[in-house]
Amino acid sequence: MAIEEGAFAERGINVQWTDIPEGTGKMCQLLKDNQADIAIILTEGILKSIIEGNPTRIIQGYIATPLLWGIHVSAASNYHNIADLKGTKAAISRLGSGSHLMSYVHAEQQGWNTNTLQFEIIHNLHGAIEALTSGAADYFMWEHFTTKPLVDNGTFRRLADCPTPWPCFVIAATQDCILEQPAVLRHVLEVINLYSHEFKSIPSIDRTLSNRYGQQLEDVRSWLGVTRWKQDQIKSQTIDIVQDKLLHLKLISNRVESTSLLTNL
């Protein structure tokens, strides 16, 4: 919306937005390869990537509330409750993605042995439809509301939801961009924060979102009701909680100081 209304252009900034249907793992790679300067990205995914050497830093929080991950199976499958999924194969967009990391979080919550988890890499939502329909994978974790049209039309069945145990989205930027264009990044954040602060109060925003994204109006209203935006940096204590969980699940090999993960502009 800020791009469409010229809010960045007014400040002399040309912001080019690209949707990445492959998700967090792909975005981490784009940042690492300097093919993107900034990303709105899942907290746990970018933290793992930075700890593993991605020259990127979190410059601000973006969503202060958890992401609601729906646990989906093919509507034609014989899986009818979460216990049925023990020992089956999860579809994930790629290694290091949210769907990958949250599979571990969910498995631990269920008391499953996380060392025995099996994965089928499916790249994107379309790949998940193919994998679950063909039986190449058994279940798929993806954001509840994004996936709900596929539940409504009978492609998927949702067995349950698994919220992230932390605020779900942050804004990250490459170290090159932080060093070379800190003032530009500050302006970008100012614009984003102005829009996110007022977002819920925009007249008929629920109908606008419903029309643009092909979602039921009641679902958009539910999503708006459980989503809260953040206009400041994520707390180092939150970073430590995420790191502790990733380390416990053996998804990272070590913890690092939050100062090497965060940059305040």
C-alpha cells in the first residue's frame, strides 16, 4: 500500500517489492546472495540463517503476535487426528524454512522423537498440493489463513493449529545495506511503521484485503483480530528464547550474543 500510494517515492526511495512464494528459506538465500537488501521474514528462519553465517541483521520487529501454523493433510487421506501423523512425512518448502523448523517445534510438543522426522521438499504451496495429493508427503504446515481457501475447497483438511512460541515476523537487512544506506533504511522503516500503526483503522480494510487476496471476509476479520504489528526492535530476551528452542531441537549448533543478530539504526 505504501508503494502504491507513493509514500516511499515522496522520500526519493524506489522500493521494489517481490513476493517469494518459496518462503523463508529462499528469502534467506536472496539476502545472503545480495539479491535483496531487506526482507519481511520469519523470526526463527532468519535467526538460524544469521547464526549459520548469513551477513544479515534484524533491524526491527514487524509482527508482535505468533503465526498460526495450520497442520494440513489431503482431504482424501486417512489421517484424522494429530496422533495419526506420528512417523509420517512432512512436506516442507525447503530446509531452514518455517515449515521445516515448525515441524520440529510441533513434533516436540507432541512428544515425538524429532530425530526421526522425515521431509519432502516441495518448494511452494502448489508443490504441497501435488505432494499431499500424490502421497509423496503426508502433512504440511503452512499459515492458517493463507491455506484456508484450500481447506474450504476440499483440497486439504486441517487437523489442528500450532502457533509459533514467539512473535513471528521481523524486518531484516543485509549488512552491506546497513553500512551503505542506514538513512534510507531508517526512512523505509518510518514509512512501514506509519502504515502498520494505522493499518487496522483504515476504512473497509477488511473488504480490501478480502478482495485482493481472495479470502472470505470473516477470515480476514479473524486474522486482523489476532494480528498485532510492531514498530520497534525485537527484544533480546525474545531472541534468546528462539535461540534456546532452536538449540534444544539441534537446529543450530551454538547460541550467539543478540548483538550479533540485531542492528538498531
